[in-house]
Amino acid sequence: MSFPKAPIKRFNEALTCAPPPGSYDIKNSDPSKGPVSFEKSERFKMQMEDVGDQPNPSNMKPIPSPATKRKLPSLGSRPKTMGMKSDKSLISIKELKKQKELEKEIRILIGIRAQQDKRLQALEEHLAKSESNLSAAIREKNALLANIASLEKQLLELRKSNDLLKTKMVPVKNVDMEIKLNVVQGTVEEKLAQPKELTETERPAEEKYDLEKHLECIVELGNVTEEVDKYKLHIVQLQEIIESKNKALETLESTLHLKETMLSSQTEELNGKCKVLEEQKEKCVHEYEEKEQVINAEIQCLKEKLSIEEQKNQKQKKIFKETSDDMNQKLLKFQEEVAKEREILETELKEAMDELDKLHAKESKVEKLLNHLEHANESQNEELSQLETKLQRKSAELEEMAASHKNITEKLQEEYNQLQFKFGETATEFENYKVCMTQEITCLKQDKAILEEKLTEMSRTVENVTHAMQEEQHAKEDYMRTLLDSQTKIALKDAEIDEIKELSTMQIANLQAKLEQQSEELNKKLEIERKAIKETIGADYKKNIKTWRALYEDLSNKVKPFQQQLDAYEAERNALLNEHGATQEELNKISDAYAKLLGHQNQKQKIKHVMKLKEENTQLKQDVLKLRVQVAKEKQAREDLQDQINEIQGVRQFDPSKAFQHPSKENVAPKTPFKENNRSKNQAILH
């Protein structure tokens, strides 16, 4: 083995406490003082004098003893803790900045929301104004319709008064004509009687006078005939005018009805649209209020969470400050102890220089003290390492809290963006609705103006019609005669129709009697057929009951040897179901315990309990799998038994004769009786 050469530093080292060899003289001791006694050399005096000459010994760096050399690295761990403190303080400052930024954003959002509320209020006021305008337009329209109705009533009254006047004028004219005819006939008869009485001298003058009168009468008759022809032509013209006026009236009435229907339909549509828009508005307002409440609740929850997190952070900061203060106090105490120990050591060294006899004992004491200090230093180092680990844990927890806080803020930001987007959509919809309402209002105003113009035209036409009616009254008097003739004809026809009705009622009565007799005969036949069908169905039912009883008895005889096995399988199934219920209850209890443990504070206990729960969960899953396997085995065994029973009975799995024939329905009771245990199940299923 080869060892590395150590550097030769014996004679090249710097001067420490003792001078190098050769720089002092060795004195021979007196033999009279004994073997142990020796004189004090001046080797250490120079160094001590040099130390005494220095003015400020506290500024001088002490000589590192082995104990202090071990303590110095522990002192070097202080800047690391200070670095950790600075990192945590930076994290806390960042969190505070983020919280302030979030508060600013919340304030900005609240301001935006207030502005949007103001806009909504303004829009609602505008909508209310538009609704009031619409209601005013509807009122005007109703007033116009009322005016039209009053004008129509006036027209009807005028027509009725015209008809009454015509009916009154006809008999007056007839009486006047009869009086005139009687007067003319009297004058003619008188004139015929006068010639017999007149003398022969007066006859030629009278004859001349009669001829003149006769000629005048002929001329008058010609004039009357001409006037009659003129009146006939005038009557024809008046009839044509009346027909044209009637047609014009009909067209006007039809246009009026159309306009009324159009207006009513438009008003209904507008009312429906208004209702729909009001409902949409109410829905929007309700949704907005609900969203507002939800957002306020979320904001309050988030504020509460933020306050809780701030309280937690403050508590952790307090704990961290307390721990850091404790650490600083311990470090200060440790430094004070080290300084005191150094002073003690220096005093001990001075005493050792004075008395070398006591030096060995003091050196042993110093070694003991050094060992004790080393142990104390090691224990303090361990405590420091534990505190550092705790600080690291706390810093990790703070980082987790900061990450969770970031996630929460991001979620809030996303929700706020979504709400802002939805609010923008609602605002656009409301603006579109406003535009539509303004357009509809303008259309209604235009319709109102058009209706007013039409009303003015109608009033003019009504005036013209009244003038025409006054002119037509004279022409319609002649038509009343024809109406009387037609009424007489209608009366005759009504009498004929009454006779025909009497004959038809007699025929209908006869036919009804025949129908009643036929219906009675048919009812009797149906009752006889029903009785026969009931008898046949009862016989078939009894036969079916007998056959099914025989089959059931055969089946019960065949199943008797397997009854014990079936009962055992049922008992095992019930036991397995009970076990499954117990396992489910245990799972519920474990889940409740797991939920409670999630709120526990100590993470180590949490981890232990979670591991235990996982183990128990795996065991329960294995038990469930075993139970499922057992259930599958039982099902398979039951199917095998059913197959064996079917083979014994000779029943096929599928009978082609029963294809597309399914008499058994879900809620129909079976014809064959069940066992007592299965009967209760079937009743429960039916219920």
C-alpha cells in the first residue's frame, strides 16, 4: 500500500500561540524541587503580552477550538433560513398584490354592473313609453271603430225611415188617383146627361165645345203618355243607378269588413306580440335577477373564502414569525453561551499559564465541557433541522394555498367573462326588440293615418249615398206595388209548403214506428246469441281448468323430488342477499368515515386512514366478486334444473305453433295457482 505524501508544514507554519522551536532556551531544573516541579518558561509569556498590548480584544477573532469548529457550520445554516423567510415573505407579498388586484377587478365589475343596471332602467322606461304610445294608438283605433259603428247605425236608421216613408206614400198616391178618376168619371157622366136636356139651338155650340174639350183631352192624354214614357225611362235609369249604388255599397261594405277583419287580426297579432314580448321581458328580468342573486351569492362565498384564507395566512404568518423569533432567540442564546464559554476558556487558559500544576485537571474539565457542548450543539442542530423541515412543509402548504387561490380566481374570471358575454347578448336582444317595437309603432301610425283617410272617404261616400237615397225614394214607391204582388204569391206558396210538411211528418212517424219494431227484434236476437256464446265459453273454460289441473298435478309430482334442492337454493340466495345488504351498509359507514376524515387536520393520520380504507375497499370488492360468482353459479344451477324439468315434462324451449300468440300479459293474473311463497311475490309485482 502506498500512502500519499503529506505536505511538510512543520517549519513553514505561521506563528500561532507558541514560538517555533529554537527561539527559546531550555533551563535545567533544580533537583531539590522534586521530580514533578518545573519552572515556568517564558515561551507563552510573549504571546500573552502581545495579547495584552491589543486595545480591543473583542474585535480580534478567537482561535477556533475543535468545539467551535464544529459549531461554525451550524451557524452557517442561518442565512439559509433567512433566505427561506425572504422567499415566503415574497410569496405573501405576491398573494396580497393578487388579492388587491382581484378587489380592484371586483370594484370595476360592480361599477360596470351599476352602469348596465342604469341602461336597463333607461331601456325599461323607453319600453314603457312605447307601450303607452301603443295603448294610445289602440284607443284611437277603438274610437274610430266606434265612430264607424255609429255611422253604420245611422245608415240603417235612415234606410228604415226611407222604407217607412215609401210605404206611407203609396196609399196616399193611390187615394189621390182614385179621387181624380171619380171626378173625371162624374164630369163625363154629367156631360153625357146634359145633351138630352139641351135644346136644339145649343147643340151645335155644345158640340163644338165638346169637340174642343175632347181634343184638349186627347192632347192632354198624349202629353200624359209622353210624360209616362219619360217617367218610365227615368225609372229605368234610376233602377240602374240604384243597382250600381247598391253594388258600390256592397263593395264598400265588403271592403269595410275586410279592413275590420284585417285590423282585428293585426290588433290581435300586435296584442299577442306585446304579450309575448312582455313575457320575454319578464323572463329576461327574472333570469337576470336569478343570475344576479347567484353571482352575488358566489361573490359573497368567494369573499368569505378569501377572508378565511387571509385569516389562515395570517395565522400561518404568526406561527412562522413565532417560530422564527424562537429560532433567533435560541441562536442568540447559543451565541451568548459560546461567547461565555470562550471567556471562561480564556480565563482558564490564563490560570493554566499561571499554574501548570492545575492545568491537567483543568484540561480534563475543559474536555468534559467540550463534550457536553458538542452534545448540546448536536441536539440544537437536530432541532434546527426539524424546524427547517417544518418550515419547508409550511412553505409547501403556502404554495398549495396560493395555487388553489389562483385556480379559484381563474374560475371566477371565467365565470365573470361568461356572465359578461350573456349580458351582452341580452343587451343586443333588447336593442333588437326596441328596434322592432319602434318599427311596429311607425307601421301602426301609418295604418292609423290610412284609416283616418279612409274614414273621411267613407263619410263623403255616405253623404253621397244619402243624397242618392233621397232621389231614389221617389223611384222606389213604384216598386212597392210589385212587392205586394210578390207577397201574395209567397203567402200562397207558404200554404202549399205547410201542406207538404204535414204529409212528410206523417210519413216520418210511420217510418219511426217501423224502425222501433225492427230494433226490438234485433235486441231479442242478440240476447239469444249472447246466452249461447256464454254457455259455450263456460264449457270451454271448465275444460281448460280440468286440463290445467291435470298438468299442474303432473308437474307437482315431477317436481317433488327436487323440492328440497330448490328450497335450499332459495335459502342460500336469501342469505347471499342479506350478506350483500350488510356489505352495502358497511360500505356506507366506511364512506361516511372517509368523508369525515377528509376534514381532519393531521395529514399523517389522513394518509393512514386512507390506506386502511383502500385496503378495506379492496377486501370488500373481492367479497362482492365472490358473491357475484356464487350468484352466477346459482343461476346456472337453476337453469340446469329447469332444463331437466322441461326434459322430464317434454316441454320444448320454443313451440312454433305458439308463434305470434302471446296470451300472457304483464298485469294479468295467471290461470294456474302458485305456491304460497311465490304467490306473494306475484301479487307484489301486480300491485
